[in-house]
Amino acid sequence: MLLIPGPASRELGEEIARLAQLELGKLESKLFPDGESYLRLESNVERREVAIVQSTYPPQDRHIMQLLLMADNLKSLGASRTVAIIPYMAYARQDKRFLEGEAISIETILKMFKHAGIDEIITVNIHSPWILQHASISVTNLDATGLLARHSHNLGLSSPLIVSPGKKGEAMASVAAKEIGTDFAPVHSERDPHTGEVKIIVEADVKDRDVLFIDDIISTGGTAIKTVKTLKKLGARRIVVSCIHALMIGDADKKLLEVGAEKLVATNTIPNRYAEVSIAPLIAQYLKRER
């Protein structure tokens, strides 16, 4: 297999190729003055299986377009099979029609990838994993929860309580707690019918405990910020906030630190200043196991 890092994931792609012992392909890329992408493959791909590494974090549309251009180019240049490694999958929130007439964005994106010649997708903690049961293309959804949990050993936390919001979050917290041999607590929200205020409920005694908050994605950080505030009011000793995908829109990171988070930790599915955990070993292990 030949591995080609896309413009959005050059360093991560190089790390995956090194760990999986794959040949590293070359890609020339640049932006025209009007913002359009120029891409040129510098490796021979004819009759070869090729993996592209391209995350689709903001600007999502540009990174998706680059991925489509790479995939279609591989097909036209004679690649035998194309695997797209997409660490962060954009447009995965809209997995059904909540209102009549809405576009189901993740279905459209997956159809575009298939039409461009992608045979398989490997992603990490997709926001709506249930959509994959009916996907138009083969998608493997790897779970990086264990990586974040194991990294907590480096943070000096003492038997931390793992918390995560929502039903999906509860499953993540359970996995993380089992990974490091500690306990976890569900977090859910309740809206006051009279005031409309949203209240965060933590189903555990957190007084004088270290707490590791874990989530798949932090975008604007609304839920995480409210949870940290609640944990502080309940007497938590130390609070570390961690996530797989750190979008951190609108100074979400700054706000989390201001309300009481001691530290922020993320993976490198999206390039960010808190990326202390690399998902390259997770992807490399999968590639070596499956091939």
C-alpha cells in the first residue's frame, strides 16, 4: 500500500506511514489566488492500493474538495483501490431530517466520496456512528477513547472519576473507566420548564475528587463549560477536559479554562495546541492488522 498525506494532514499522514511501515507518496498542493485548490500526484499509482490521509476540519468545504480531487485523480491514474483515512469527518451531525426538507448532510458526503472512487473510509469517533449501518460505502469507525484514557496516567490525576455527557458520552466514559481501572458517572441535562435554564446533573459525589471529562468533540464547548462549572460547584478537586476532536470554536478553550478546567487534552485528528495524544498508532495498527 502507498500512503499519501493530503494538505490537511501532512504530519499525521507521515507518522501513520512510518508506524505502519508503508511507502510514503508525494503530493504537490497549493491554493490559487481565488482560493481554489491545485493538486498534483508525484507518485506512480497505477495498479496500486493507495491510502489518502485527509482530515476534514474547518475549512471543511476546502478539505472535502481536496479529498474528492485526490480520490478522483487516483481513479483516473489507474489506482486499483483507494482507502480514505479521514480522522475527523465533517458534516456528520445531520444524520436525519429533523424538519421537513432538510438535507441529510452525512449521506450526501458519503455518496460524493463513493462516486469519486473511494472504496473504503477509515475514520475516528464519527459524531453519528449509527448512520454507518446504512452507509453507501464501507466505513470503519475507530475508537480513540482508550488512547485518551491511558494518557490520563501522565496527568497526575488520582483515581479520577470519568464523566461524559449524554448517552453516547456515557458509553465513552464506561470504556475510559474500564481502560484505566476507575469509575465513571453519567452526565445529563435538565431544562427548567419555567425559566428555560439548562441544569447539568452529575450522578456521583465528586467532592474532593479528580475528574476527567471526556467527549468525542468540543465545538463551541457549551455543554463542557456548563459541566465544568457544575463540577466546581460540587467540590471537584481537579478537572481535566479531554476530547477526540478539538474544534474549539469561538475561544471555547479559553472559556473552559476560565470556568475551572485545569488542563485541556485532545488528539491530533484536528491540528490544535492541545493535541497531546496521537491517533497515528491506532490507525497504523488497524492498517497492519487488516493488510
